[in-house]
Amino acid sequence: MTMIDTDTSGVPARILKSPMHWRNAKHQSHWRSGDEEFDAAKFGMWLFLSTEVLLFAGIFCGYAVFRMLYPEAWANGSHSLDWRMGAANTAILLFSSWTAANAVRLCQLDKQFWFKINILITILCAIAFVAIKFTFEYGIKLPEGKAPGTFFSYPYATDPHEPLWWSLYYIGTGIHAFHVIIGAFLFAFVLWRAHRYQAYGPTQYTLVENSALYWHIVDLIWIFLFPLLYLIH
Amino acid sequence: MSQDTTNASNNLGWDPIDPHGINPHDEAHKGHFVADWKMQISILVILLVFTVLTVGFYNLEQWAETAFEITLPKWINIAGAMSIATVKAILVAAFFMQLKYDKVLNTFVMLFCLFCVALFLGFTMIDLGSRHLVDPERAPPIVAGGTGVGLNAAPVDKKFSLILSPKVNTGGSNIVYYARLHGNEEKPGLLYYREKGDEASFWKKFYGAHASGRDELDERNFYEQLGFTTGTSISDSNASHPRYGLTPGLFSDVDPKTAESQDDGH
């Protein structure tokens, strides 16, 4: 991309004159250029993402330790999860990751309409993910008594350490679902600003890029959580 | 235009006409990678295929187990699922997160983070996997197919026997102190030595060989309640009293000399 398209016909003057519009937006004056600002923001995002990985590393480590100590409880717990729900959620997250990457590309090319559509699809996928998790997983497991820790009251448990499995399951998937919700709000903010001001375009897409990076790391963590919780028994 | 001026007139790395480069129509982001949509959609398809593969592998294994009673070793299940997950994660990071086309610094940050995770998980696993070398009773539980660990290990120590001890009524006191008083089949307790009148053995048992042998029994002056007092008397210039173990009162707030002089005053 060497030339920025200057054709602004069809865009209302209200939006074009807004200081929020990507053509009018200036980078902060302490940066030498918009490029430097963008690179620094992205580097900061990667640092943050590495701390996210470390957060989930604690959960993965707990999983590994308790799996080694109580393999029977872990096998029982894994068998009582429905792999179809996990697989559906995996497909949803992978697809939404693709639409998020698409959104970044379309934003770079200043295709505002399809950019917004892709962001919208990503948000809908986030809602679908959380809905499946809450209705078909938590909503079925909790009434059966398959609850974490002291709340565990499933009468047919065969291993005394099964409450520990459910603690780890709810903490792991719960923190992940919380990240999905945060990502959905990020994209909702992006979508609102894109719709209201056309705030994102070829020279101004830092938040789009960083929200997409956040979304990809959420997807990446689910890529590991899914086999660990659902498939390994 | 400003870009041309910069290149032509100076080597400063910034534009003297527009030093902060705040002209929004500058060619910002001109070098940034714009992904190819064909590449992106093929990555999505590959990721979905890998998801189908890992789920299929899982179901194949389950089917083999129920239909033919073939139980594959656990590591095949784990290695299969985790290697597919790793490939998927690399694809997402390299192409969706564009690490392949991005600055190397970002990749380095993530790799260093993964190195830290590997240290974290690795040392935890080394710890957990080698505990049975120190304490044989901490060997991993028996699993179908066996772990191969401890096949030639020495028999488990008798004191860690799984046969539960008979329930005793300790009268509300700590089981450790109860055991010290009453003893068990192998070792007699303090009460045994008192009944026997073997004072030397009593104090040896009481204090143990080390300061850690002292406990709350001593703070309560329990030995006096049991009927022994000679062990507590302190040698002075007039008389030398033999005693066993540690100096009484060494770790207590009460100064034994003051306590003794008070006794003399009565």
C-alpha cells in the first residue's frame, strides 16, 4: 500500500470533519511518527499478552500437577465433559479469529463496510461462545452438583479428588470466558467508533490491531484448554 | 512531499519542516504488512481440519477402547492432542497474529515468555516426578498399564503402612503428645519409663537428642507433674547434679535460677 485512497465521496461531511476520523487523527506529539507510536503500542500489547500467557500457565501447571497426583479423578472429570460443546466452541473461536484478522486487513485497505461486518461477526461469535458455555456446560453441570470445591455435591462421584477437577475446570474456563467477554467489549468499542466516526483506517488502526491480537491470544489459550480438558483422559 | 525533503536534505532521521511528523497525510504505516485474504482463509481451513483431526483421534481411541477393548497408553493420547494443539497455536501466532511478518522483537517477547512457562512447568514436573526417590511411599498411584516406576523398589517402610492405626481416645490432646506419653508396640512412651522408674531413659526419651525434641510438655513443666524433679535441678558451686538433655528453662521465659530462689524462700 503506497497510496492512500483520497476518494471520500459518499462519506457524510459530519464524519469527515470529525477530529476522530482516521484522516484527521494525529499521533501523540511525543512520538516522532505514527509508525513509532503504532509499533510501541503493539510491543506493549505483546508484553501484556505474555503476562496473559503466564496467568494461564499457572492454571496449566495446576492441571498437570493434579493430573499426575490424581489421574483417576482427572479421567472421570474429563469423561463427564461433552467434547461436542468444546469442539463447537473451538470452531467458533477459530472462525472469529479469522474474522478478526480479516477486520484488520479490511481496515488497512479502508473497506469500512466489510471491516465493520467482520468486527460484528467476531462479537456475535463471542456471544455464541459464552452462551454455549453457560447454557450447555455450566448450566447442565452445576445443577447436577458438579460444582467446584466445597460446592461439589455430585452423588455418583467415585474419586475423592473430583471436586478438585471441577475447581480447576471452572477456574480455567471461567477466566477464559471472562477474557472472551472483555474481547467482545473491546470489539464493541471499536465497532461503535468505526460506525460513529470512521475512526479506523489505513493510517490509524492501532486499537483494531491490538484488539485482534488480544482476541487471537484468547483463541490460542482455548486451543490448549480444549484438548487438555475435553480430549485427554 | 515532506518525505522527499527529508531524504534529500539531511540525515537527521526527521523532517526539519515537520519535526514531529504530525502531518496526518504523511505516508504513515506504508511499510506495514497487509495480509493476503487467500492466505488467511487457507489458514482458517487448516486450523479447522486440525480440530477435526484431534477430535477424530479422540473418538477413534474411545471407539477402539469400547469395541475392541484396546487401551492405548496414556502418552499417545496426550502426545497426539498436544502436538496438534501446538501446531494450531503456531499457525495462529505466525499468521493471524502476523508474527511471521512482524518485528522480531514481538516474537522474542513471546518466546521468552514461553521459555519462562517451560521452566515453570518443567521444574514442577521434575519435582513431582522424582519425589518417590526420596520417599518411596510418594510413588505415583497404580494406573492401568503401569508406569514402570518402582518395580524393583524396596518394600514400603512399615511406618507408612496403609493399615490404619486403631482409633484411640486422646482425651482431646494432640495425637503426637498422646503417642509420646503412651508409646506404641515398638517404642514405649514416657509413662512406661515412669512406671518402671527408669529416670535416665525417661529424660532421654523426653528431651530426645536435639533441641527440636522440646515441646509444649516442657513448657507446662509436665515432667514435674509426672513425679520427676531431679532432672531439673541446676548445679551450683555447692552441689553438682547430674541431668539429661537440655538445660530446663533454656527456651522458656522463666529464669530457672529466679524460680529456684523463690522456692528457697518458702
